[in-house]
Amino acid sequence: MTLGGNKKPLQRKYGTTKYWISYGKGILAQNRPWLSEVRCALIGLGESLRDKDPEAIRLAEQLEIHKQYCKRYDA
């Protein structure tokens, strides 16, 4: 069974705009998150950005700036 498979689409929380905005805010609250977490948040906000959600646009801009301060795995 998939996540939220037995719920109506509006009752599912994972993958919604509200979920990804909350996830992005959590990433910004961290001191030095991993770059992969920031990229994941930006990908998740993609649909909201296409819909021109103002809160998602501001959050994506902050995440782009935050990218340069992220931890990276350098082999």
C-alpha cells in the first residue's frame, strides 16, 4: 500500500504544498543542512513554484542563497 493510499487526495499530507513549505522552513532552521536536503526541498517546491505561490517563491529564493553554506560530501 502506498503512503496515504486509502485517503482522499485532499487528506494526504505528503507531497502537498503545505508539506513542502514546512519541510523547506525546517531546512532553513538548521545550522548547516546537507546540500541534498536543500535540493530535495527545491524539487518538492517545484509544483508550487509553477503555480506562482508567493510563499513558495520566497522560500525557494532563501534556499538558493542557503545552498552555498551547506555541508557537502567530498570524497
